[in-house]
Amino acid sequence: MKLVLRYLPWISLVLALVYVGERLARTESFDGQYDLRAFSQLPVSADGRTKPLDTVARNNLMVLSGRQSIRTDDGRISAIQWYIELVTKPKDSVQRRVFRIDHPDVLALLGLDDEKRTRFSFAELRVAGEEISRQARMADQIKPKARDPFQRAVLVLYQRLSLFSNLSQIQKPYLVPPLTTSKEWRSIITALNENPNDPDAQMMMQMLEAYNQDNAESFNTNLAKYTEAIDQIIPYDARKARYEVLFNQAQPFYTAAVVYVVAFLIGCFGLLLSQLSKPTWSKSLLGSMTSLILVALVVQTIGIAARIYLQGRPPVTNLYSSAVFIGWFGVIIGLVVDRQMKLGLGGIMASVIGFGTLVIAHNLGGSGDTMGMMQAVLDSNFWLTTHVVVITIGYSATFFAGFMGVSYVLLGVFTPVLDRERGKSLIKMVYGVICFATVTSFVGTVLGGIWADQSWGRFWGWDAKENGAALIVLINLLILHARWGGMVRDRGLVVLAISGNIVTAWSWFGTNMLGVGLHSYGFTQSAMFWLSMFMLSQLVLMSIGMLPMSIWRSKFAKPAPLKNIPEQAG
């Protein structure tokens, strides 16, 4: 048993690597005679960038259904199978249940409220098409902020129906590449209207017609010729499209999220066993947790690097990538802190932040392409690398300090785990991370002002996002000032650190939901409820942290003099 405990971290590392290797090497299998793998790798143009058909199919199915595959009576069909059926066999595709509808009033409007499901076919919705259009027009006349949930749901359904129609009519994406007759990507409809015998459009049409006629041999033959032409004339786009298909199938962020969850559970068991006088077990489990977090971090890093290559941009370009990057850097901070303190709490917080931010990113990915074209004003790799990355690091550090404050409160009030040693270690961790967050958030904000001066001709304009960035700097400075001035001690420090979660979440998401200003690049209304719930939870935790020490389950010795803390932390 002692030998097993000694090598348990290494065993965990090997098992995690095996799981990750199997996930990253996984490729989608297709039944039948059609070479849909090669078809899914064909480059097309959509949303301002060149991407493979696989990405188009996955993104659009995700928007319509919230999934990247469809359940049928015979099993599941992949996104690319759904897409090619949509454009070649519309009579079959309209029967697929791909439209997700959750709002009960919308279901009642469509006469589907008796159905015990949430996904419906185009054929079921088509009978109420005129009523959906009428309700959508009425909702569109109301200002976005004044719309009720029913009106928003009807508009979303109308937009999804329009998207389905555009895809089925091959109006989007642009399937005709610039091979012989044009220098720009075009839709098949446009190309054939310009020239019914356009050779570029005809190559794609011959493939689609072969699939429609159930002629696998003709489909594969035309696909091979088309692929050869693509490889010769636009080899970079073809190579990049194949790489993106591999990225889509590997799903590195999903894989990392699974490993983070396992690491969190193992870490919690390790922390629990430390209270049951089993230090050997605790040390071994906490070591296993660290091994798993390192594996997940490497996988997440691979995913971020892949996105950088595919976009040709630094790691943070929109809300989705900011969530991934904030979690990634938060995990690094957690590992560094855990290395210094050796208590396991840093690793537990790292796994929580890593998993939580990847869940946020997954939900943000349901709105469409997560690697869409940048707005022109943001089209600067230098400033994306400096301002955006540095200020996002400030977000990560502020969040990490806040979540360490949350762990201090929860462990102190509800468990006997937080003895004097762990309590002091946590305080040092919170204090040091806040110092780091103050520097990075301030530098990132100043760099943003310089970029704004170059882009818009003014350093500061009291824009919502600018105000949010300033608030992060101010809350961190307030915490340090209160600490150095002797206005708060340990509990005051962690309660104020938790308030930093509220300010940072508002700057990150809340300012985008206002829909105003020059920084609303990732507008989303659907997150308002969850943002409000998160803020409310942090206020509750702050209130719990201010409860009298007499009711805390963890009993602390007399605190050390306040003046010594900054010196120790420094």
C-alpha cells in the first residue's frame, strides 16, 4: 500500500495522459460509401473567414439545436451528415428535430405545448410560419432592453428559421472558391446566375447532385477531383481547413474540463483526509491532483495554441477566447501558489477556475463561430498582444484572489479545516495575488488608453468597458489601502477580495450586456440572469464572511499583529 501511495501521482499522470491521448487522437467515423471525411475538410468562406465545412456544420447545428449531432431513431448522425442532407435532400432534412425551443409560451403559440420534448423539426414549425413572422416583427419594433422573455424567444426562433432556410438554399456559406473564374469566394446561386456554366460552381454542384441521386461512386470521384484542384490553387486554405477539422474532433477544451473535474474531486478528498490524521494519503492525493491539473493545463494550452494558428491572432479576441484564457492563466496562478504554500488549496481553486471558465466558454460558443472575423478597429496584433492579454491576466488574478477569499470563508465557517497555518497561508496568497492583479490591471488599462488614442483619437472617453477596467484597478487599490492602513484584518481582506469578483464579472460581461459604447464586441443578453445570480452569490458569501467568529467552525489562534503581514507577504 505504501508503494502504491508513493507512486499514485505518477499513476494518475499516466492514466490522464492515456485518456487525453485517446481523446486528442479520436477521429469521427462515417458509415456508408460516401467519403464524408474529405467532404468535411473542404474549405468554404463564412462569417468573414475561410473555414472547413465541418466547422460550418457544427456551428450552425449548435446554434439551432445546442448540440453538434442529432439523435434519430437509428442512432446519431454527425453535423456534416446533417448539413449535406440539408442541402441535397430537403424533404428528409425538414423532418429532423433540430430546433430547440424551451419557452412554454412559444410552444403554446405553435400548438406544441403538449409535446414532452424540446427539439422540433422544420416541418412542425412551418405550419405556424406566418404567426412566427408576425410575432417576430412585433418584437423587433420594441427596443432590445424592453423585450420580455417571450419576445426574445420568438425573435431567436425566427432567426433560427431564417438561418435554416439560408443554409438549405445554399445562400450561405460561400461554397464556390476562387479557382479559375473569380478572385473571390461566391455562393453557388451567385456564381450560377453570373454564368450557368461556371466551372468552379459546377464542381461543387456535381458532388451535391451525386449525393442527391445516391451515387456514391460519382460523389467520391468528383470530390477527389475537387480536392486536388483546391490543393493546387489554394493550398494554404486547404491545409488550414484540414487542421481545423482535427481541432474540432479533438475538442481539447472539453477534454481539459473533464480532467479539471477529476482533479478537483481528488483534491477535495486529499484535503478531507488531512483532517482525519492520514497525512500520507492526503499528500499522495494532493500530488495526484497536481499531476492531473498539469495535464489539463497542457491540453488547454494546446487548444489555445491551435486557435492562435487558425486565427492568426493572439489568444484573446472575443468573449469566448477571453473565458478560455482567463481560466488558463488562473490555473497557472493556482499551481504557482500551491507550489509555494503546499496546502492543496491553490490546486483546488485552480481546478475550479479552469473548469468554470471552460463551461462559460462552452455556453458562449452556442452563439456561432468562436473564431469569427475581428472588427476593423481591433485589427492589430500588437495591441491585442499587449493591452488585451495583460488586462485579461489582471482579470484572472483578481478572480483568483476572490475565489481564494471564497474558500477562506466557506472552509472557515462550515468546516474545521481552516486552522491557523492554513488561514495565514490563504491570507498571504490572497494578498500576494491582489498585488499582482493591481499591477497587471493598471498596466493593461493604461495600454488600452494608448491604443484608444491611436484608434479613436482620445485616451479616455468614459466608455462602459473603460469604466469597468478602471473599477477593477480601484477595487484592488482599495483592498491594498485598507490593508496597509490597518482598516481591515484577515477577514476584511478576504471579504473585500470577494467583492473583486463582482467588479471583475461586471467589467467582463456586464458592460457587454449594456449594448452601448465602443467596446461592446461580445454582446450577449442571455447571460444577464446568470451574471445576476453570480453577483448575488458573492454578496451572500461576503455576508457569511462577516458573521461573528464565535459561530465559525474553524477556530483560529490569536491573530498575528497586522503590521507583520505585508512584510511576510512581500
